[in-house]
Amino acid sequence: MRVLIRADGGQLIGGGHLMRCLTLAGAAAARGHQVLFAAARSDLNQRIAAAGFPLVELAPLPHTPESAPPHAPWLSLPWDEDARLCADLVAAHGVDWVILDHYGLDSRWSERVRKARPGLRLLVLDDLDDRPLGADLLLDAGRFGGPPRRHPVPGTLTGPAFALLRPEFAARRAEALARRGGEVRRVLILPGLMDAAGLAPLALDALAGSGLEAEVVMGATAQSLAEVRRRVAGRAGRSLTLDATDMADRMLRADLCIGAGGGTAWERCCLGLPTVAVAVAENQVAWIDALAARGAVEPLSLAEARAGGLRGALEATIARAPAMARAAAALCDGQGAARVLDAIEARLRPLESSDMQRLFDWRNQPHIRAASHDPAPLDPATHAAWFAQSLSRKDGLWRIYREGGRDLGVVSAVDRGEGRWQWSFHVGEPDAPPGAGGRMLAAFLRLLADTPGCRWLEGEVIEGNDPSAALHRRLGFRQVATGQPGILVFRREVCHDQTIDHGA
């Protein structure tokens, strides 16, 4: 598989977007996929080269930033020129997947790039939900449930199970968790690569006179570097490390952290590192609050940190460090990159004769029967007859969804005449990854888009099955009137140019 990653880093944007994409790129390369980066010019691009990935730098062009999306000023060239250059790369390299991690680009960019190659798929990393994305898959590791997105995407990878961590964090996890709960002696300060908010100097000031050791880790071009050097120089127990490549080891040795939100928050959770988490950007506030609600961090706003609140937050964190370590570790196991790649590599396969017992076992589970028209236990003979008929029918599609090397669920659609098809589905494996059902259905909708004669798709939902109803709505279905008591009917057009499927 060939992958193009479009992400930027720099003084304005910071380094988090680029670093998490490098993590995903490394995991993809380890599975044998070919990865190419496209990024605006920046000193941080040296990290792409150091990781061994080919890079096409996008030269800046003078332009007046558009008013939308809100982060359009982050672009160093007009969005349509950016899209043209990336579309050329897609066509020239035969790209199968584009991975986009940029708040300044929206569905206009996605649809322009998509036209470069039939069947091209897009994964977008986004936690703002402030614009349509035009994506097939959305990755938002910081989303803990909550209301539906304003700009839905067919397939989702949400929650810390999908946080992108380098493999060394999972490798150090057991050792790190084993040493938690002891005396707090060493504090790690992680303000972000660029520290545009000036968190590191605030943290060092708060630690003055505490008797605790402190190490600041940041980028060599961080905006607060001069202030940090002044506070560290000649002071026992204070140190500064630039552009560290061994963060898992440094977190393992630390007893507590003062850190910004962003990708390192999940690294700290994976290793159970108690943390004062400071929201240095608006988009970090909600999910830091969500971590705090689960006992995984001590939250602090940037305004509170600047007003002297760090010292009290440190004392509170030290007081409940063992419990905080356990709560944090329960949220993230460090396997997120593998799960994301599993979703990218997922596929639908045709029904086979060997699937009969598997479908019986799946369909006969009490929770699946409860959501079906007939909740009674299955009769083996009746199931065998239905299965044999399904294998030979020509008026529908039956597919098994496979993700992460496992069969997870089944989805089918039958032609009811006059362009109207009706589907049914369920995820059969109890331990399927979060969101697998939505990803299965999004893939099936793409299959139907290539099916002649399929104009409308309907789904029936038992009244009270709110998750299924919400899933239909997210996929673009509308509830229609029905005379069947206790049954909700949802319908959507099967758009053969796939525009609706991509959430444009």
C-alpha cells in the first residue's frame, strides 16, 4: 500500500501534528507500506528526513488567507494550490491512502485530491470539528463520547485506544507501571516542542525551593528556550534536554510531570505518569477535562498557571499520585498505531461456506437477538437453510468485515425492486475494536456505490435501539414514515459519485 501524509509543523503550528504522523508512518513502514510526506517548509522537516521518509516540501506562495476554515492562516500557500500539488503526488506515486493532519484544510482540499486517483481513500486526524473534512476515516484520540459531531465522517477511530504512540512506550509500559507509587523526587517538564505558551519557565518557577529534581524536554527552536536556559544554568537538580529521542525512558525515570496537552498526554497515560496537565490551546481544554474526570490528570488552564496555580496543582498531584497513575494507565495501552493501521487495512470479503457456524454463533447472542425482528433463539436447521440460500442468491450482497486479521461482523443488502435495497448488519465479536461497526458500514456503502441499480438504501431499527438509530443518522440516513409499530425505517440515497459518503 502507498501512503501520502500531509502534515505541517513549525513555530505557529507546533510539532505535535508532525510527530504523531511520524509515529503512524513508522508503524506503516514496519508493515511494509510505502510512505511519502508532503509538508510546508520548516526546520521540523529534518525529523522526517531523520526518520528515513521521502519528503516533498511545498514552497510558500504569497496569498491572502481565507476566512474559513478558522485555521486557514496556518497555510503557507493557497489551499487549491496545496491540493493541486498533492493531487499530482497521488497520481504520480499511485497513492492508495492520503493521511491529512492539518486544521487549515477542509473537504474542498479532500475532494480535489480525491479526483487524482479512482478509489483513493482519506484518513483525517482532527479534534476540532469546525469544518467538513471529506474523509473516509476520522481519527480523534481525544474524543470521549459526547454529542454527535457537527461534521460527521462515515468511519471513526475515536478515543485513546487509537492514540498514536511510538512502539517504545508499549515496550516500557510494564516496567514503568511497576515503579509507580513511590516517593515523588523527579519531575519531567514537557511544554511541547515549541512551547509557544511559555509553560516551561512557569513550571521551573513553581518548582523553586521544592527540593524536587526537574528536567525540561523541548525542541531546539522552542520559543521559551532562552528563559529556560537562564533558569537552569548553574542550578543543582535542574537540567534541559533538546530534541530528545528517548522520551519513553525519560518518562519511565520520572515520578511526576508538568505537561501541555497534545500527543504526549497519551504517552504519559500509557506509562502511568501522574501529571499536571495544562491546556495551552483551546482544543485541549475539553479532553483534558475528560481526563481529569477519570482521575488521570490534575487539570489547569494556562491562565491559572500564569496566575501562580502550578504550585497548588503540584501538591494535589503528589498527594494522589498512585491513584492517578492507575487511572491514567487504564486509558491507553500504547497500541493505537496498530489499531489505526488495522482499520486502514480492513476489508470486506464475500460469504464462504465455512462461515455458517460463525454467523450462527454471532446471530444467536442475546444482545444481537434483542435488536432483531425475531428475538427468539435460532434454530440450527432453519439457519442452515437460510445460509445455503444466501450463498446462491443473486439479488443481494453478503459480506464479512475483517479488521486486524479477524472476522468481526457481517453486513448484507437485498434488492427489493425499483432501485430500493434493504440492509442488515451486526458486529459479532464481543471484543471488536471501538467503532468497528461504523467502519464496516462505511466500507459497505462504498461497495454499494459501485453496484448498478442500487439507488436507495433502507435500514430498519427496533424502536429504542438508540445506538443503531444514531449510527444511521451519522451515515447520512433520514428517518421516514412507516406504518410498522415499533420499527423505525431509515433511508438514504446511494450516491454513486460517493460525495455523501465522505461527509462533504
